[in-house]
Amino acid sequence: MSSTPSSECVMVGNSAATVALRAEIQLAARTDAKVLVTGETGVGKDLVARLIHQSSGRRRAPLATINCAGVPETLLESELFGHVRGSFTDAHRDRPGIFELAANGTVFLDEVGEMSARMQAVLLRFLETGELQRVGANRVHARADVRVIAATNRDLFADIHAGRFREDLFYRLNVLHLAVGPLRERREDIPAILNHYLHEFSRRHGNGPLEFADGVVARLAAHDWPGNVRQLKNVVERAVVKSIGPTIELQDLSSDFDVARQPAPTDGRTRLPADRSVAAELIARMLEEGESFWSVVHEPFMNRDLTRATLRQVVSFGLERTCGNYRSLVPLFNMPQSDYKRFLAFLRVHDCHLRFQTFRVGIRTAMPAACQSVPDSPAHTVGF
């Protein structure tokens, strides 16, 4: 699936799965029922939400989007419901929340499965009553007329059984359920999506007209695309920006889409993750391609293209490599040492500062070679 850069969205592809999804979107657009959109990271759940809104009777009202994984819990309630002046530090004036600002429109709650137990209870109460009470207020401020669409890449049934997600909230959100399949399950859509983005980015960057060389599209259609449409889109844009001729060859793309390659282990160092997850791709770009954490992880996370779970996977891998040493994690992820405090502050704000002790179990008796060069001195424990 794909979306155009304009306000109007389109879904590209004619596989049976995509045709069926279009029909489900149109059905959802004819009602105000709540919708739960599920699927892997990068499949286009946000596009589905925009298409539902765009085809609905609420299309002339706002569509407000918030990534529940990208906002700290302490701020999420304020973002959704607003706050009153003086309710917390820096609350210098009354401020409406997203539910109020999107009156008569649609609110898209992306990565709703990342909400804390407390926020799940707050959201459930709103879905049951429609009442808005700003943070710091002692009474209901207003009632909101909004349509709620939620999305997640998590298995909410498993989370319910594990006690991580409220069953009553699940059934409130899951009136209509739209499941978006990964690209590897609808490969026949890939050629159309590739050409769609090739033309879009050629026009946007003024590098066109461009075309794929013979055999390139077929090779890319055979790739599993662990990052789904988001990964494909980034690969095509990068190829367009770097292009020096009218044709994009396979060698212009191989370093981008062959992310499952594994380097030979040396000196007992930890291998790159063997899976084909989004985190594995990000780690490969930093450790193999020398790209910085700020561009590979921080920027897409702040743009709500990565979940908190993926960020934690990246940090966890790094800490395994450095045996829990955050200061050594900075150069490992290609950041200058002067960014150390900024890096820690970012992790703490977004609840991704993992306990370093977890990665130091058995360090004295079974220390891997990758850790033996890390000095155990006060300079390397600051900020833990």
C-alpha cells in the first residue's frame, strides 16, 4: 500500500488481499463504529486510518493522529485530554487535547498496545462516556464527538492473557477489525508499489524520469521486506536521491534490501541479530554501514515511524554488546562521546533506559571478549 504526498490517499496494489482490504475500508467508512487496525510495523496502518476518514462523513473535520508509543506516559494523558494551567511544570496556560481539537472528526491512536495500564483505564472511561476531563481539572470539561480508530502491531490476545492489556478495552476498540497483511504475503502488489514510489520520488527530487533496470523489480518482489512498505519506500527514495543515470540497477539497491547478511564473528564479539526484524535492520545499518543512531533510530522514532518496543530492542542489543555499559554504547552506535548525556536523556524521557545490571549477570565468571576491553572505572558508570 502507498499514500500520495497530497491530502488525498491512495492504496496501490491489486492482490486479492488488497482488494478485500479496500472493501473493508469502504464498509468502515460508512459507519462511525470504532475500528481496530492490526498488522506488522510498516504495513500502512496509518494509511488505512486516513482512507477510512477520507471516505467517511467526517472527512471535512480534522483527522488527528498520535503515536502512543512515542509519547511518555506523563504527557500522553495531557496530549489526549488537555490540561489546565498549573497542573504540572510548564503548564503555563489551559490547553485542549486531541479529542477536543478533533471535534466531529477522527482520532487515530497508533500503537495503542503500548499504553500503560493506567492510560488504558483512562481511555476506556472516555470511550464509555465521551467525557473530557483535562489533567489538573476537578470536573468534566466537555463531551467529545469523535470517531476513534486504533492500531497496533502487537498480539493483543496474548497481551490480554499476560495481563498487559485490558480485555474490556480491547472489545471497546475492536468493533470492526481490519488486518493488514505484510508485503511478503502479497508480493504481487510489490511491482506496483515500487513504480509508484519511483515516480513519486523522481518528481519530488527532480531526478526523473527514472526506471528500474531489467530484473530489478522481480528481484525486489522476491525479498521478504521485514520493514514492509515503510522499508520499501525508504529504499526507493534513497536510490532516487543517489541516482546518477536514468536507470536504477540492482547494485544500487543491494546494500539496502539485503539486511539479513551476517558478518563472521571475531574476537568473541556478539553477532548481529539473526532475525529479519526492523531492529535487526537498524542495527546492521549502524554497525555495518557506520550510520549514526541519531539518523537511523532517533529521527524515525521521533517521526513516529518506530515503536518504543523496537527502540528497546536496539538498546538491548547494544547493552549486550557492551555488557551494560552505556558510555561504550555511544561510540558503538556512531555518536560522538559528547552526545552521551543527550543520548541518556532521550532514553529516559521515552522510558527506554534499560537496567544495565541485567546485562552484567555473570560478567566476572563468563565475560565475553567484547566486554573485556571496557574499563570498569567511574568514568564508565556515570549516568547509569
